Amino acid sequence: MLGNVMSQIMPLGPGDPTRIGQFTLTGRLGEGGQGIVYLGRNEMDEWAAVKLLHVKFSGDAIARSRFARELRAAQRVAGFCTAQVLMADLEGDTPYIASEYIEGRSLRETVEADGPLRGEALGRLAVGTATALTAIHRAGIVHRDFKPDNVLLAADGPRVVDFGIARIVDSTGTITSRAIGTPAYLAPEQVAGGGVGPPADMFSWGATMMYAATGKSAFGGGSIAATLNRILNGDVDVSVLAAPLNRVVRACLSKRAADRPTADRALLGLLGLPESDDASAVVLSRGARIAGAGRRFPG
């Protein structure tokens, strides 16, 4: 679920496995609170990002059932600007999920190295990620941890990764829903411990677009408490963004979940189409083409 440029792959350490399922592991891609991600290759010479999760399912039939349900939903996500889930295994003490390997830096790495995105690059990022969230939400999945680290900038445009993983980990009961996510990109309802649905992803999307455009967190502070307070009470100046992105981001950063646009309406707004329509497969294809620099971003 996580990609990186080949030159940044770390070698396997003494305690790392050399094989997981059908994948021979060749290096580490990264590690986070959910697990370690390895670069793997199967017998058909296909590369994958293999995430070994830091959770235990052994003897927990309910958790395994929830895991399987979430996994099936993740595999239904249409391949518009996302990294496809390939397979998973629940049988070992530590389960894994393998997804399409995406060669490219994360949005955070790109901004830290090269500075904020401007013009067409920012527009393509917005369209591509809104396209991805539309596909993800249509499959019945809430990302729950949308942030600059989970957007990879590949040669064919931005790709959203790690969708559904937070929910899968949460299904074990070992991590509460309030703990899921990165503080600066949580929605107000996540901070308040309320229900988390697609509108939370749209708030996180808006915060991520502000980071991409400015190189700074829209709600960042000197402490987690200060950050969470700004999410709940602070306003964000979106004037740095050009139309139509500024209008869509402003709506997505509404404190009330009910006031935020759905992912498909955000995408339609970015494409200059009537937001009363549904984002059809044709619209998603158009979004994917624009994200891949195949067509000009509107505005």
C-alpha cells in the first residue's frame, strides 16, 4: 500500500522475512503504526507493496470476518488513481496485504524536497485524488487516514494508497477509531470521537490540498492539543488557491460534516461540470486522464 522510488528502498534487516506468501521480499519500503511495508515480487515477475500488519487475528473469528469483509470491499475499488489491492492472507499470526507497487515519491516527500505545488501540477493532484476518493467511496470504503504520506506521485499521475487499512486494523478492536489518522489531517468529528464517514475523508482531502499548495499544515501547531483545537475552531484562508479549487477546498473544510461535498461532487466542481450530476465512469476516466497530464486542468 505504499510505494517509493527504487533508490530509496532499504535493504532487509536481520529480523526481516525473506518471503511472505507468494512474494519474495527484496527490501523495505517503510514502516508505520500499522505495520512494515516490503517490496516483493512474485513468480510472474510482478512487483507489489506487501504490508505486514502489526495486529493479531489468531482465534478471533469475528475480527477475521470483519477483515475479510473490508478486504473484499477494498478489492472492489475501481482502478482510478488508486493502488489496486492484489491479495491478502489472514492465516498467519500476523496477516498481510499486498497491493500494486507504485514507483514514486509521496506528496509529503515531494513538497519537502521541491516545495509546494503550483498551477497545473496542483490542479492535476486535486483532480486525481478527488477521482480516487470517488472510486473508494463508491466501493463503500472510508479511507480514514487520507494525508500527504498516502498520496504517491507516480509517472502517470497521483495515486491514493492505504485506503481501508485503518478500518481493517480497527476491526481487531486493538485500536480505537479515535486513534486512527494523523492529527493534522483529522476531521472535526474524528477529533470529537464521533462517527466517521466519507465526509471525514473530504475534510482530510481539503487539508492535504492546502499542504500541497503551501508546504505547511493548515492546522499545524506547536502541540497535538493546539492542532486539534485549530481543527475544531480555526478557519483556513484558501485565497492562495485559484478557482475552482479554492471554492471546493473551502467547502470540504467545513466544520460540519453535512456541509461538505461528496467526493464525486467535489470532482465535478473541479472539472467545471454541474455538481447536481453523478460522477459516472466517463467522468472518472476524464479525471484520471487529467491527473496523468493528458488534458488541461480547468480554470
